[in-house]
Amino acid sequence: MSGPEGSSIKNVRLCVVAFLKENKMTDIEYMKIAFNEALKAYKEDEVPVGAIIVKDNVIISQAYNLKEKKQLVTKHAEIIAIEEAEKLLKTWHLDDCTLYTTLEPCLMCSGAIIQSRIKRVVYGCSENRWSSLSSLLKKESLNHYPTITAHIYEKECSMLISSYFKEKRVNNRISLEV
Ligand SMILES: [Zn+2]
């Protein structure tokens, strides 16, 4: 767009970009938003994992695990967030995006992260039982390696998951005893 109208839109856009740069949120602030998504999963009796995707300091998608509700193994928080971001940006290239997730991504989600070229992954607590993102990134034959920041808001993310599984075990015991 040209003329005075176009330049005023350009000015507004520059102001917004400047505002977002100045008000850049920290990793822990973004992780708290992902944690809120995980809480939604917890309330719906899903494994409590939440994820958000950030591009140019703007949250472009947020999601939580819906595997049980949808009965679809692919409905992990990270995959849903990736799909939403791709729909919004109209491309599968998420090169300039950062994905925040409360739990270290599993192998399925790690595959999607690598395939979509996500630049950076920030996660809360580590996945210690199964192979996951950190074990996959040790391989030398991948076509993309995102940078990783781990252990952000770790205690809270970890406690949420362990209390979910603790409750599950108690409930299973009760139902066996009844
Ligand atoms: Zn996953």
C-alpha cells in the first residue's frame, strides 16, 4: 500500500514491533503460559502437558494434551501447537519460532519439531523414562538441530506430572479394591 494511508499502517506496525521488542517476555513467563495449558489438561484428566509457540515475541499458538479425549495418539500438546502455528502462518516452515513445552518432547513430537525446523525448544522438566528430544539430538544424521533450553519452571512442571500419576495410581488401587 502506498500514500499516506500505507505509511501510517507501516508506522503502526513499527510501533507494535518496537513495543513487543521492549516488552519481551522471559522464558519463565512464557513457560508459565504453557503451564496454564498443562493445568487445563490436568483438569480434563489428561497427562498434564502444555505447549505454546512464540514468533517475534508473539504467542501464535497454545495447546494442551488431548490424547485421551480425542482418542488420537497424535494429539500431544506440541503437535497441536505446531499444527495451529502452521495453519496461522500458512507454512510448515517454523524456522523463526520457539516452542515452549512443560515436558521434554517425546520422539513423535521431536520428529515434528525437527521436520518443521523450529529454531528453539524450551522445556520444563526432562523425560527420564523414555527416549525423547535430548536422546534424539545425539544422533548425527538429522537435517535440523534446534537449540535447547531445559529446566525452566522445572519444579512446578514436574510436580504437576507426578501428582497426576500419583492420583492415577491411587484411583486405580481404589477401583481394584471396590
Ligand atoms: Zn509428544
